[in-house]
Amino acid sequence: MKQSVGVCLGSGRRAAAGLVVALLAVSSPVMAEDTSLAGDLGQMKLDMAELKRDLVILEEDLLFPASSQMSVYLAVDVGEFFQLDSVTLELNGKQIAHHLYTERQADALVRGGVQRVYLGNVKQGDNQLTAYFVGRGPEGRDFRRATSVDFEKAFEPTFIQLNIADATASHQPDFSATVVE
């Protein structure tokens, strides 16, 4: 696309202003094209991010349908009497998950973080989840404890919360597992 610009040369400020306006008229379509391309590119990036989010949600729904979905979350309350090293989950006697914690991850849990330890499918009916906790207990001793919860899997998703809390009366950690309704 070729453009021609006629400029009347004169003297003084009017001529300079006319020249600036002429130059802007020549460059503004190019600038407008650049900004519209940048806007289109930005919009395409937003559309791609939304599409990726939708695909992840769809994939999770297909892999873990509500009728068989179970999620297990871990939370730590205080953490003075127990420093977490690892968690192992067993469902109906079969190991389904194992996680080793770094110092940063364990610290994040003590500061109030919650971790999804497991997301998967489970058969409908009666089930038992057992969680084994390994770490350092009071006075720096090695500590291994387990807690179990029996639950009946219905059509809706099942959420289980594992808690590690300090029992200040006994100066021992307390481990619990509950089904969240």
C-alpha cells in the first residue's frame, strides 16, 4: 500500500505543524495496524488460556467422574509435637499414594496450607482409607502413626480430610481422618 502526501512548504510554525500532521497521517495506519495486531494477539492468548482451563476441567471430569471420585486432603494444626516427613495412603489394603515432604512443604502445611494428597476413583460401597504418618515426634524421636476411616462411597464425590494436631494435654500429636459432607 503506497501513500502520497502533499505538504505545502511555508515558513514558520504552520509549516512545521503541517509537516508533523502529514507524517502522523502517513504513520498512523501502520501504528494502528501494529496496535490492533497486538490487541488481537493478546485476545488470542486469553482465549487459549480459557480453552486450556476448560480442557483441564473436562479431563478431570472424564478421568474422575463424580460417581467414583474421591479426594484426600491433609492439614496440619500447630505442628510443635510432630514434624512431618511422609504420608502413605492405603485404600482397602492397597497403597494408592505416597508423598515425601521437603522442609518447605512441611512448613507451608504448618503455616495453614492444605494439600490434596490424592485424587482418584474408588468403587461404590463400603471402603476403608488408612493414612500412615512418618516424622519426628516429641524430643526428636522417630514417630510413625496411622489413622483409618471407614466410609460408604455413594454417587456423589467423597472428600476425606486428614488432620495432624497437637494435643497439648498429652504433649503428643493427634492424627485423625474424617469424611467431609
